[in-house]
Amino acid sequence: MLALSACTATNDSSDPPLPAGASTAPTLQAFGALSPVPLSTARGVDAGAAAGRSLNLPHGWSAEVWAAVPGARLAAWTPDGRLVVSTGGGGSLMLLTPQPDGRGPAVTTLLDGLDNPQGVALTTQQGRDIVVVGEETRLVAWDYAKGAVTNRRVILDGLPGGGHGSKMVAVRDGQVFYNVGSATNSDAVDRTSTPQRATIAQVGLDGTGNRTLATGVRNGEGLSFAPDGTLFAAINQADNQPYPFRDASGHYGETVPEYVNENPVDQISRITAGTELGWPYCLPDIRGHDDLTDLGYVDHPVTNPDGDKLDCAGIDRTALGLPAHSAPVGFVFTNGSGLPDALADGALITAHGSWNRKPPREPYVAYSAWNADSRSLNPAKVLVTGFQNADGTRWGRCVDAVPGPDASIYVTDDAAGLVYRLTPGR
């Protein structure tokens, strides 16, 4: 079993220990045995921070520094086989056109002058290919053809920015699904702000019919559609949350490092009309759920101590938990991708790693198989690690992992400014 956690900080020795179920450090199994695979470099590419590095991968996989893209964030493939990569604070959308003979892709600027472009999606409508981009305060679309864009139009403007201001997007049947993250870590003011924050919403490609789907979503990130057509979202949970259990430890309502390091878990959740995920009134409860699936909630001891703000037992359960402070950003279902069978019916989850946990939660890419019987996801298994050194420092930080038309997985890294091509063994 691969542990994505380490020894936690402890309380004063005179304090009663936390009950085992409340202080458990969640772990994820590996997708088979992972071992270091040296990163090769495509011809003409500067490997930068990845020079001489390895990634930990399943047996038989290969790994290549495929392209240099400073600030590489979210990615999506065009119908003509090019990779679009957003750069967030870089303000650009880059276009990566594969080249033959072991060369790295031709890297050109598709769009620039954008405001924190993050989410990117490609769709087709009435015979036209369309690229949709989530900027800080708006959703924008362009027609796409042969490596160029035309006919810019704003789908929706005036969205809240700042705080968790990044906008992720997914498109299906003429509808754009997007997130509006909270402005705060754990303040209910976001639930009553105008426009409302901590939501996932949808709007038509033509800008009509804007409506909220889910509330209580602290920081929704990757959005993707399951094989049954249901939308799922990766969610970053809150930091430094108080101990929520009234037990013999006597720590109810206190900020306890041992609890904070492992709670609350980050979430992968099903999103349908009327979904309520509880933030900031409810905390995911992992007690009795070592596999981190189908998680319920416990009342927040500060914002909802008596359960009168929200009935945490009655809200939508978390489909899949991830170790606390994983910070999942990329989330992509793989059905129809051409990946090997073992990876072809589930989701790739890319965790950016923690920003303030001690010791840091390392960045990783995991795979979660789709369970058709429960219409949900099985426990996640780790595919890729190696971005973090033994002392907790990092040379890279993965953001997104998307299947390519060549049955490889392309992983973006905003810290090293690179895109990796990972090819499963056959």
C-alpha cells in the first residue's frame, strides 16, 4: 500500500489521544508496484527542472518531457489532434501540435491577453468546433479550425473573482458547466452573496438559461462526465478545521494538528440539479470508511454546532474521498479514450499537493475505476508520483492528466512549466 501521508503532528502528551477512527491517516493503494522511471526528453525540448529526474510509474511505463509550457495548467485535445493548454496567470492558451521523429510539439500561442484562463473544453455545435475557456470572471467561446480561433463571444460575464476564482468548464449537449469557488476558507457569507459563491452551475453555449446546480461546494475544480452521463466534480476542502467529535479526547471545537493534517478529505462528488455538499456547515466523515468511498458528514462545531443551519445527515454523500490537502485539480473520465483496458473505464485524478500541510502532501496522479453497478467510483489508486523530494521540497507539481489520441497520458506541471508524455506498457 502506498501511503500518501506521513507522521502527523501530535498533541501535548497529557492530552487524551484522538480515537483511532478520527485520527486515521487515509492512504491510497498504488496501481501496481510503482518504481522510478527516468524522464527522457523529446528532441528540441528544454527539460528544465525535470532534467535528470524520474517519475514513479507502474511497471513497463515510459516517461518523456514532451513540451515546455511555462505555467501549464489545464489541457484538452482538439478534434484535429492538437493539445490546448491554459496557463492561468500567464494569460494565454497555448497550442501544442505533435511532430514526427521524436521531436517535441510545435508550441504556439492560440490566445493571449486572457484573465487567468484555467478551464478549457472543446465541443462541436452545428458542424463547428468550439473552444470554451473559463476566465476569472467570465466564460468565453471561440470557433476553432486548423489551429486558429475566430468569432469570440462572451457566454457569461460578471462572475465573482478572487479567492478561489479559477473557473473550470465542461461542455455537453450545448450546455456549459462551470464552478464558482468560495471567496473564503470557511465562511458562510459565500452562500448568501450575490452572485452566490461555492456553487457549480450551468449555462447554454448561447448564454441563456444560467442556473445553479449544486451548493455548498467550497472549491470545485475538475469537471467531467461519467460513462452514464452524470457530471462529477473534484473538490478542494477547507483547511485548519476544528475537531468535530464530542468524545473522550475533549478536543471538540479545537484546532488539533493530528486531526487537521488528515481532515477533511478532499472530494470527488456527483453533481445533479439540487445537489448540496454542505460547506461550510458540514465536514466529510471518514470514520468506518477506510476505502474513502460513500462518505457522510458530521456537523461543523463552529458554523453548525447544533445542526440547525443544515442537516448534515440529509445532504448528498461524497462519492470518493482523497487524502486531506491533496488539492485535486485535474479530473477526467477516460471512457472512449483508447487507453489500455485497465485504465479505459474510470477517471484520472490529478492532485496538486498541499500548500500548508506539515509535512507536505505530495502531488500525484491517481486512477479510479468506474463502478457501473453503483454508478460511482471505486477507491483511487496512485499512478504517478515523484514530484516531491524526501525533504518535502518539490521540483514539479502536476495539475492535469488527459488521455491523448496515441493512448498516452499527457500531464501538465505548472511549477516546472512542462508537459509530460506517459505511455502505459502493453
